[in-house]
Amino acid sequence: MSYKDSNDNQDTLKLKALQPQKNTVKADEHTRVYRTDETDAARRQEAKRRAAQSAANRNAGQQNSAANTQNTAASVTHKKRRVTAGASSRSQTPHSGQRTAGRPASSPAARPASVSRQASPVPASPSRETAPVSSGEGAVYSNVQVRKKRRRKKEFSAGTFLKITAGIIAAVFLIYSGVVLSLASKLNAIETTGNYINDPDTMLYSSEVKNILVIGEDTRDIGTRGLSDSMILISVNKKKHKLQMTSFMRDIYTEIDGYDYDKLNAAYSFGGAELLKDTIEDNFKIRIDGCVTVNFIAVAHMIDAVGGVEITLSADEANAVNEILYNEVNEIMGDDDPYSDFLPVEDGTYMLDGRQALSYSRIRYVGDADFERTQRQRTVITQMMKQARKINPVRFSSGMNEAVKYIGTDMSIMEIYLLSLRLPVVMASYKPEQLRVPAEGTWSFDETWDGMSIITVDFYANTDYLRQNLYLTGTESQNTDEQ
């Protein structure tokens, strides 16, 4: 006898047909008759089949549950989930022997065999918003992934770099401006009458050229005024990017307004910086925009402020430096030891400090007398400018605070500040040149006037020499001294 065990309706019909009627059933030709012994055998076979099916379903459920447990553990390990004890068991898919919330477990026989053999679906990824489930004293988080927040690194863009650079430049500018204005306010003001003896229209002038006269006083303190030991015109041509230093020889025999004829350096002793400036303008027809006076003490402190100067000396020059240190400079600087700062008497290149460099610039009797002396003075200034490119800010500030006590000027604080803004560019990129007045071939030497040595000069030739070099009206500069 055959039948379909998967159809519940057929099972019902079969059971109705097996109703016992005195162990025998009579039917017409259209009725199927089941015997009692056949019915019992069928029931026993069906019971065995159902038991086997139920055992198979249980085994499948247990395998699925174990697989889900392994998947959950692997997922927690891989993604570093932090779950509390017992949370993993809550997230597993329930097998046939368990009950889910609000729904009774189905009997294995009530489900189709094809459904029971399907693999359990993979658990969905846990949500970050999973709410904690209350469990005893603390909150238990079911299958919640906990991640550390990573701070995103800020990208260093070009705009950020420009802002930082602009901030640094602004800070340096403010510090530089503060130092310059502070030092400028401490300078000694030179009184002027404003009674100029020259016609501005007759003098050489250009808005591209700035001329500042630096006067080295032959004095030991700020309270006395003697002769001008050195007169150097610093000319800055911003169009041609040139920095030129022109020394005026102090023995030039010239006319001084109100004092007849005398040496050029006597003008300073007669009328100070104003009269000396007027005398140079009147005789050489060149406009001077301002002047600065320094004495011996100021020069020494300024050189120390930039860290000294590197100079190559002969043995004779080194010996002359020691003599000047012994005779006057150490005493001027307040050192009781006359032998202090002595140099080895031999040829060599030395890093001279303030006192040594001051003594070097005053050498007169080694070499070509005053001609070579002016060249040494220009060399010291040139080396100071080179050294200033790598100054120590602390040392510079300290040295200049001492130097300004012995420096005077006829320029205003704002004029000095505006000049100082150009100074770093000048020192970094302008090529320095050295000149001397009188130029070669424009002078003669005389030792007979009133027992003094004098130099007579051709003023017209030297005016043209300055015009061609300082204002660059000629084809090229015609400086005669070594740079």
C-alpha cells in the first residue's frame, strides 16, 4: 500500500478509512479495504520515520547553533567587539528546542523537511545605537561594537604655511622695529642752526641716492669736541643696488666759511657737524642728507656688538695695534692693564674685538700714512657689515645700548627708522665699494704751509669723480681704492 506522507489531508483521509468495523470491512468495487494487521504495521513504520526525522532536525539545529556561535566569536575577535559575559549566547539563532520571544517553538514534524534543512542566516551586523539591556547591577550591552575615536590629522595646507610664515615675519618686524626705535630715541641730538651756505640747485642730487656723513671724533668723551679724525660718506644707491664708502682726507686744504682756509678736519672743531657738512657740500657740490658722529668709545662698543671683525694684519700692523692699545685705547676703555688685548707680533688673520679694531683703524705710520689709514677705516666698516649678517641679538642689543651713549645725529627718529628698514637689504645684497677723495691724479702734497702737512686738490676734478661714481652718470664707477 502506498501513500504520500507529506500531505496532511491524505493522512486524515487514511485514518478515516482505517476505522475498525469488527476487523473486517466490506466495500463496493470503488472502496479500498484495509486490514487490521496492515494498519498496525503502517503506524509503526510512520512512528519510526517521524522519530528519525525529529532526530535529524535536532542534529541540524545543534549544528547550526554551533556554527552561529563560532561566527559570532570570530566576528567579535576580528572587529575587537567588547561584549559582556553571556551576550554572545543572546545573539545566537535559537534552535528547535528553544522558544523565541512571543512565539512557541514549532514541532519538527509540523515544519516541512526542506525548510529544516536550510542553513541558518548570518546574523546581521550590530548597530551602534543598540540600547543596553538591564541585567542585575550593571548594564549589559548585547553584541555592541566599541571603537576608539581616531583624531583626524589636520592637513598642513599651503594656506596654513603662509599664515605661519606671515606671523613669523610680522613678529620679527615688530621686534626689529621696537629695537631700532628704542636705540634711536637714546641718540644724542645735534643742534643745527639751519643757516645753509649752499644753494641746493647747484649741488649734485638724486632721489635714488642717500648720502650720510659719518664723523669720527678725535675725542675721549661726549662732552668735548675736537678735530674730526675720520670723515666717511656712506652712499646708498637703491636703483643701482650699490653701497659706497667715500673717505675725505683730513689734510685737504680748503676754505671754511667764516674761518678762511684751513685743513678740512678743522671745520668740525670750529662749528661742529653742521659746519663740516656745509664745507664739504660747498667745495665738492654734493648734497649730504644727514650726519652721524661717533667717538672712540662708541666705535669699540659697536664692533663688540656685532661680534668683532676679521682682519688680515702684517707683523708691523700687529705691533702698531699693541702700541696704540698700550698708549691710549686701554685707558680710554677703562682698563687698568695697559698690556690687555695684545696681539702676537706676526703676520696673520685675526678676529679683532672692539679695542683692537679701534687701534687698527688709528694706525698712521705704517704704510702710506694717512692714505692707507683711511683705507683701514673703510675696511673695518665693511667687515662690520659682513659680521652684522650673523649677529647675536643679545650681544648686539647689549653692545649698542652702550654705544648709543656716545653717538650723535642731526636726523629725526623717523628718518633713522626709515633708513633702518632698508639696512637689512643693503647689507644682504648690495655690493660695497670703497672710494677716496682726492682721487688719484687730482692732488698734490705740500709740507710748507704754516709748518703743517697739507694736500691741495683739484676740486672740479673731484666733483666730477663723485658725480660719475656716486650717481653713476659715467659708463662705470672709477673708484681707485681696493675693495
